[in-house]
Amino acid sequence: MTAPLNEPDTIHDILGIGFGPSNLALAIAIEEHNAQVPDSRRINARFLERQPRFGWHRGMLIDDATMQVSFLKDLVTMRNPTSDFSFLCYLREQGRLVDFLNQKTLFPLRVEFHDYFEWAAARVAPVVDYSSEVLSVTPVRGADGEVDHLDVTCRDAEDPTRTVTHRARNISVAVGLEPHLPPGTELSDRVWHNSQLLPKVAELTATGTPVRRAVVLGAGQSAAEAVDFLHRTFPDAEICAVFAKYGYTPADDSPFANRIFDPEAVDLYFGSPSEVKQSLFDYHRSTNYSVVDMELIEALYATSYREKVQGRERLRFLNVSRIRDVSAADDGLDVTVEFLPTGERHVLEADVLVHATGYRSQDVGTLLGESAKICLRDDGDALRVGRDHRVEVAPEVRAGIYVQGGTEHTHGLTSTLLSTTAIRAGEIVASLAARQDEPVATAAARP
């Protein structure tokens, strides 16, 4: 890739906070934009990531789990089908293009798609600072009171006891999702969120800790995958799935329903009245929330039935139930489960409890700190965000704050998904280019 403009005195045109798939797609879109414009119109970008290397849901990279989105909705193809950052170009470079095509599938292994992300991230590595946790985002006010820049302070990647401050005209906040847990839940060596599944299982295996019973709370795809994985990994253990539904709900991945993820659907959603937005969200929850691929549902049911026939039931489904209490016991946990129709409660002696209870968008306001005060909010106290993903700000602010994720209230269901990641990156680049009406200024980074 072309060398980044990262001299010591640079003011960045955009500084990305977080480097998951969203800002990775943005870095690529900027790289491709810069290759087509004069040097004076190049966008100078840098990205900060608190992890020591690229990683995306590593704790759920189960070896046989597949993506739930087509490989064509990769980091670039929907925006630029000729890009050499595509999944197909990755396959060609790995020598697997023909092998993949022979599978006749649109859905790669999740571990393979993660490897594709790492491959792409390595190609734009010169513009990324890993091990750089952002601590504050501060508006920079000039003598006239105008805010033209934002100062982003992070830990020094080479010396975590020090901090470094970068100045930027715009920032792109893409910090992803955080695990959602029931109130009062305390994680431990025996109580996990499913995002920790693989490393925690590896720890148990390495230490030889016996697992006689594991309990999984949740009714979505991650919960079903955790149940299946634990059942296969611990062949002598009983695996109990606890959920409030009567059974797993199949994901609606039918062609017409999937149109809610089309780029054009974002336009329609954004321009709709609030009551229409809510209706669309409610109608199409079954495309993404608390649903499971039908193939996995059928596989789990077949396993359960086979065990009944054989007279050894290790896979148990405690449906229409909730967990009411969890307490530590000798070498394990006591998990109190209530059967909702009757209120009857019983205690499961378990070695592991996995909360597959989903994720939620991180509070952008908390991350922005002082800069949150310059952002405008709607009547529901949610950020007001323009169609170009730029937060609406106070009149005296010219610096831009772009958000990727956490905008379901304005941009719809695709906000936290991969479906329109490539398109969104292109829209942000177009917005930056349209606002780029002055040469790159300079100001020293502040230790």
C-alpha cells in the first residue's frame, strides 16, 4: 500500500478509534481513494486499536461454524467489485479459490473469514497503532470558540505508562459491541460470557478440570453453537440449554426478508418516521435477534432424539425457563432454574455456566467524554446522526464525529452487522472528500 502521511506534525484528516471490520473497511476505502486522487486531495488517516493485534470475536471461532452472511458482503465487494482486497482475491492468494468454489456455498467458515480479515488488516498495518487504548477525546477550541479539531489521547503502544495525543479533523468511532449480561452477573472461572468460550474451554482442558454438567443460557445462534460445541467437546458431560422460549426460533433468511439488509433499505429506513422505523425493526427482528440457523436447530434436535433412543440423554433443553439464582458451591455452581408456567424451581449442580445473552452497542458518549457535550441528541436521548454517519454537532463545531455501529435508531438493522460495511465505508470516504476544502495542517502530537 502507499505510505501513510504520518509525519510528527500531522493533523489527521480522520482518526479511527477501534480497528475491527468497520474501520478496517474504512482504511481500505481510504487507501483506494488515495490511489485515484492527487496528493493534495489524499485523505490522511490513522487508526488506534487497544488490542495487540487484529481480532474479531476470537472466542467464538469454533472450527466448523460458518458465516451467516454471504462472502460477497466482505470488506469491499459491495462498494468496489474490482478491489484486490476482496475475499475472492484472498482465496486466490491462499491457493484455495477453486477449492472454495467447488463447495458451492456463499458462506465460508467463520475461522476462514477471520483469517481473511487478518490478511486485509496486515496490508494496511502501516496506518494502525495496536495496543493503543483511547483514554479521552477532547474538542480543541480556537480563539474564536470554533472547534476545528479533536485531540485523541491514548496509551503509548511502546510504553503503556505514557500517553500520546493525536489531533484530527474527524474521528471514526467503531468500537464494536460489548457482552450483555443479566443484572448482577459476575464472571469468573466458572461463569462465562460466550465471547470467552474457546479460551475458557482451553483452560479447563489444559488443567484437566472435570466438566460433568455445563449450563448455557440463551436462545440465539451463539447459544445454540455453544451448546453444540460443549456437547462435542466434553463427551461425558451433560449439557443443559436454558431459555424462555418453547424452542429455538429459525432465522428468517428468506430472499425477501433479507432485503432489509440492502443498501437501499438504509435510505428508506433513515428517511422514515420514527413509528415506521420501529415497525420495520420489530417486523424483521427474526432476521438477526434470538434466532438460530435451521440446519443447527435440526442437528441439535437429531442429537437429542438419538440420545433418547440410546437411553443416555446428555443434551437437555430446559425450555420456558429462566435462571433465578447462581451461587458458588464446592468445586462448582448451584444454578437455580425456574419453570415459568408453574413457577417450580430446581437446582442444577453445574461446573460451568455460559451466558450466551448477546451483545449491545458500547456507549459512544462515555468514550467521547468531553466531546459528547458537542453532540446533539434526539428526544429519546440518542445521538442524532446524519445519513453519511456523521454525528450532528453544535453550530460552532466543524470537526466531524463519524460513528460505525450503534445507529440502529437511524440506519436500521445493518448498523451492527457486516452486510453494508463496505458501502458505509465508501459513504464516509465520500463525506470526508466532500468536506476536504483545505490542505493538511500540522500540529505536533503531544506526549
